[in-house]
Amino acid sequence: MSAPQLENKTAIVTGAGKGIGRAIAETFAEAGARVIIFDFDEVSGKEAAAAINESGGKACFIQCDVSDEKSVKAAIASASITHDGYDILVNNAGIAHIGTVVSTEPEDFDRIMNVNVKGVYNMLHQVVPLLINRGGGVVLNMSSVASVAGLPDRFAYSTSKGAVHTMTFSVAADFIKDNIRCNCICPARVHTPFVDGYLEKTYPDNKEEMFQKLSEAQPIGRMAQPAEIGKLALYLCSDDASFITGQSYEIDGGYMNLRG
């Protein structure tokens, strides 16, 4: 059985400068897609696009702050200069926050909601009409197990991912007749630069011990690798998944169902 392919497809992937987003962008490019990287970080975004192009793929970088409607409009206008349409939108850009409802300050809550929720809305609001005009397409949102499980000290983050989760179902229902599929992925902990940065900042004297503890939170005994998320994203955005819409996929090493 051949691997899912995306030849002649154009995909926008937000937050694709590093981590999960970069893995998705690289996986899509390997499958033949033209990848447009939207990221606020110009350095990492350019590096990701350059690496894909050097590997024989097709990618470009456009700086974009997904939380800013004007920035999103400008980025899409810039992309449209060289691309005549889009087939796939991956809403991956997001930020994390640690805290309870008591310790989370109003400015922290607003920041999380502006990026993780308003950012997804801004992209959907601008791109879904383009997919309709294209005759259909695929939307994939990055949610989290935090949207379906009670995680300690993740009040704002869980709230934001819960919104992304339900937005997925709404978009799937509203645009199924327009040949648009919409699904979401709910990862458990993934070994990204954010995890390394968090450990360096919070546990500088026992990083290795805490890394192992975080890894063992998943029954499978380790964190996911970004490339594993990329492979699931590829399947859901390919024609092999043409009968799948309005679904959420937990990729969690057994976290949701196998915890003792």
C-alpha cells in the first residue's frame, strides 16, 4: 500500500518554524505538497523553509502573527501572489501556559486566548472561503489531550484547546456540503524545543530526572516525536482520509485510556 501523497497540493501550516509544525511541514513537503510556512519567528521560519527546499521539497516562509487579523490578511495576500489557491490549512500555531484559575492572571489568559483561539479563528475566517472557491479542501486543527482531560496547572491552555476542539466540529458540520473536511489531532506530551526550554528554566539542576518523569506520564514510557504527529497529519490531510471529517484523534501513547 502506497504512503499518502499530496502531489499538486498547496498547504498552509501555521507555527511551522519548529516543533510539531515544522515536522508537519517537512512531512507534507516529502509527500509532494507545496508548503507555505506561517510563523511569527522569522529566523526559525526561514530556516525551516530553507531546509525543506535544500532537501528537494517546495516551501516558502511568510511572517505572520496569527493573533492579529491584519497580519493574517497580509500574509495570505502575500502568499496569493505566487500561489493560485490552497488545498490544506493546518492550524498548528499555539503557545502554552502553566497555572490554575487562581494563579493565571488576566493578561496571561488573554494572551493564550488571542493566540490559541483567536489565531485559529483568524485563519479559518480568511482561508475557508478560499477553500470553498477552490471546490473544497482540508482543515486540520492542533488540539491536545488537555481539551478532553483534566490536567493540573493547565487552566488557560486547556480552555483554549477545548475551544479549538469544538471549533473543529463546527467547521466540519458547516462546510461538509462545500467538500471541506475538518479534523483535529490531540497529542499528549511531544518532545519539542518547548519541553527542553521548560526543563532548562524550571529544573536546571535535575533536567534529566524531570524529563524521565514527564516521559513516563505516557503509559508507553516516552514522549511522542514531532515526526509521529506529522505522519498522522499527513494521513488526515490526504485523499486516503477522504471519508473522515468531524473527528478528533488522540495520539497519546495510551495516556487517555491506559493510565492506572
